[in-house]
Amino acid sequence: MNTITAPIDAAGFCADLVRSHDFARYAAALFVPAIPRRALLAVYAFNAEISRVREQVSQPLPGEMRLQWWTDMLEGAGHGGIEGNPVAAELLLAIRELRLPVEPLSRLIDEHQFDLYNDPMPSMAALEGYVTETSSALFSLAAQIVARPSEAIDHLARHAGLAQGIVQVIAALPLDAFRRQLFVPVQLLESHGSGMEEVFAGKQTVSTRAAIDQLAGEARAHLTTAFELLAGVPREVRPVFLPLALVRRDLKRLSRADTDPFVPQAPSRLRTLWTLWRASRSAEFGG
């Protein structure tokens, strides 16, 4: 693997950004060797920038413009500022040095346009499409940084991303309900006699809990499949999938009857590191 030789301050900026805004992925990256870790953090920093656009704008149009800037940058049609943007600089370097595909990065941007509007997620199929192009794509790209691509790894990445992404939807419920944004599929809510306004009220009911339990069940099924597939991929790529240990922990918590998904959970960084460290030493992750 070629050594990446971009200005170290850009690499440090990316690491700080991911540590501040996506600590779970930052912590998992610490278990990957230093050279691929730099490219990994560049991809994760890019994802953090795209994911945070919704929080940084008050209207969709400025958000669309920010996302378009990143799309243009990936297409080589940037209109200035690329050299001065450390995340763009590191990402382009990783793409060039490691021959990462640009198309999944562009599709990730496209999917996050959904975040800018208050249209509800209509169905499980729509949610799975969104999560596949975001969380699953990140697992796939991360795997390509540390190992040769393969159908087995891509299959694992898809299920890993679906498990992680669905759990993240549940974890984001308190904030999303507050700003009247709905990622829990309307179709799923209605099948349990619930709806958008009941979720936006921010209080657990029998019907909303039933819908969320079914959503958690979908994540659990994908997680089970992911762990089965993990045993069949090269040992060197398994650390990329360490976030699955956090997904397993969160699903265990969600399964408890006394857990209210509408109550924000303050994540403990120390607990996150401890969970990842223990998993890294286990046989399933090649420890």
C-alpha cells in the first residue's frame, strides 16, 4: 500500500473533526494501522461534513448548495476553495493514492439531500435504500482501504451498514422528533396504529414502541447476518467492522422494557472505547 503524503495538518484536522462529531467511527479507526487509518479518517471526515449539513442550515437551499459543492469537487469541477479545505484535500489524496471509487461518495451526497427537507421516510424499502447508500457504503469504502475488494466483503458491508444505520435512526429519535423530522418509516408506524404526530410528540406510546421494536428487530436480523459473514472475510479487514460491537451493545439496551427511545442517551466515550477494545481482542474480529 502506498504511503500517503499530504500535509499533516490536513490529516490532523480530519482526525479532530471525526473525533468531535463521529466518535464511534473515530474510536474504531484507532484499531486500524496508521497508514490506512489516515485515509479512513479522510472518508469519515467527509461523511461527517455531509451528515452535518442539515444542522448547519436553516433552509434547504443553502444546504443544497453545500452538497453541490462537494459533488462538484468529486467530479473535478470545483469552483474554488478545494485547496484550502483540509477534508477535501485529504479525501482527494485518498481517492488518488488508493484508487477509491468516486461513485459511492457521490451517491452518499445524493442520499443526504433527504435530510434537508421534512418529508417523512415513506417505507422500509426507502429507509433501506437510504442506509445502504450511506452507512453500508462507508463500511464498503473503509474495507477497500485496508483490503482487496470482494463480493464477500461487500455482502458483509451491506448488512453491517443496515444494522448500524437502522440503530442510528432509533438513536436519533429524540432530536429528530424535536425538529419534526421522520426517518422511522410512515408505513411501519401506520401498521402499528401510529403516525408522524405521535412520534413528534416525543413520548413513548404502545403503538410507537411496537413500531420501534419492529425496526430494532430488522437491525438485529442484519446484525446476526453480518456476524455470520464476518467469519468469512480476511482477518485484516475485520477491524473495519468493529462498530458492529457498538450496534450489538445498543440493540441489547433497546431490548430492555425500561428503555424509552424518546429519552436522549448521553454516549460515554470511555464505554465506547472499552466496548471496542474488548471486541478487538475477540476471535470474531481476529483478535
